[in-house]
Amino acid sequence: MKPGPRNLISDVEGIIVGNATDRGIKSGVTVLTAQEPFVAAVDVMGGAPGTRETDLLAPDKSVEAVDALVLSGGSAFGLDAPSGVVDALAARGRGFRVGEVVVPIVPGAILFDLINGGDKGWKQNPYRELGVMALEAASADFELGSVGAGAGATAAGLKGGLGSASIVLENGITVAALVAANPTGGVNVGDSAHFWAGAFELGNEFGGLGPYPGPVDFEMTTRTKQDFVQQGANTTIAIVATDAKLSNAQAKRLAVAAQDGLARAIVPSHTPVDGDLVFAVATGRRELKEPMMDLALLGHAGAICLARGIARGVFLAHAEENDPMPTWQDRFGAK
């Protein structure tokens, strides 16, 4: 198996992604959209989620497709980012039509990055405008690391970031992930440079170090962000996408299975102080030949891409003034 040509979620044909970053507040917004509305579902396993319009993604709800998904920093303030995206999409005439009215459907999720060294003394919530800027920047090519929703992210002992990864299966279907990694748990094994996701790396996409070379003591699995800072500031939010044709219920199963990727890349994961959430997106361009087994394979591939994406986001983070954590590159990169 190989990554797609970009090793980004935009390897799923039709999907584009935009980032908007405010370096002063050390935060930002990431928007995923597509050429036409797409099937979406969500699964939440963390104990402290922050979301907008995720209830309508349940299989028993009437909405069949959405226009965009938003990942944002800013905790509850970041829930205003989808509002900017809704306004901008409505101005384009994009959305669910009810008579002469157009209503864009834009679910979103947020992470907590309010105590990461940035200036949060704003007089007006900046996230609505950041949402507009991210949508306007949407493209098949986009940056990773300390940008967008990952701009102010942190992990246990390291700076977090925005990551993405893709894979093209033998049946021709593409699966990919986009993730803002801001967990309370660690992404590297103990004090080593090795990523928990090292066994799933393709090529040298996050350093080429491979798995940790030896047994892992229990104590190496218990480090959290609270070992480095007093305050809790957590949550990993992600999108897993495929060009397969899936129903909403099948997309839900994809989101559920992809949660395993968080557990493979973050230790511990799904804690009471994280809001771990995975959206699943299906653009419907390829039919499943064996629905049951193909869906199982898609879920597995989604989990692997998500684990790789988390490691890539941390690996590609760059240092900035007043960072509370060092980057992976600062600690383990070439000197």
C-alpha cells in the first residue's frame, strides 16, 4: 500500500482544505469542504467534547449531506468559526434549499488551546473571521504542522499540530485523515524520539524511526500533559474521508473504527479530559464491491491514516515565541 500523491486528505478526489492561523493568539481554524455536498457522520469518545451541529449527523436524522466541516482552536470561542463559514457559503449560494432560502450545513468541533502562550485578550471573538479566511484558502494543497486548528496544539511534553495522511487501497479506493492533535496523552514513547504510531509509518513521513525498539513499561504509558503544565488543555479532533459510496450509517461505522487510530498514536487516549472526536466523510465516487468486508477494510485504513496523521502533525510542528512545549524537531531533530 502507498499514500496518495499528496499524502493529504485531499487525495480523496474533490476534497479541499483551508487553514487560517493567527500567530498572535496562537490559534486557528481548518475547514474541509468539497465540490458538492457530502455524506458525513461523527463519533465522540472523549469526555469533554465541544461541538456544533453534530446531532444532525446521526443516521436517524433527516440531513443527508453537509457542505463543510470545521476544526477550530479556541475552545467554546472557536464554535463561532462555523458561523463565518456558513455566511460565506450562503453568499456563494451553497447549502440546503428551502424555497428561496439557502442554509449551509456546517458541523464543527473545537479543541482547547487558550493557555498556550498566545495573547487571548481579544475584544471581539476572532474565530468567525478565521473561519471565513480558512474557507477562502481551501485548496488541494495545504500546510501541516503549526497551522490552522493545530496552530496552538500541544501534547504531553511536545508541541502538537495539524496532520494528514492518505492511503490508496488495492481496490482503488482512497482513505485519508486530517487531524488537529492536542491530546493530554503522549505521542512519543516515554522520553524517546519514537512515535507510538511508528509501526504504521509509510516511508519517512515522520522521521523513519520505526517502532520503539524494546518492551514498554507501564510507567511509559501514563505520561500526560499534566506532567508538564498544571492546566488541562486538551482534545484531538479529526476527519477521516474516503471516495467510497457510503450511507450515513456506514460512515458512522467508519468514524467508530477510525477512533482506534487515536489509541494507536496517543497514549493514554479517550480520557475524561479530552474531547476526542472523529468525523467521517464519504464523497461517493466509488462503489463498494463487497460492502461488509470493504467497510471493515475502510475502517482499518482510516485508523491507520489517523495514527499516521497525528504523528505527522507533531513531527512537522515548528517553534514560535512563548511556546509552552518544545517541538519534536527541537528535541529530537537534526542538530
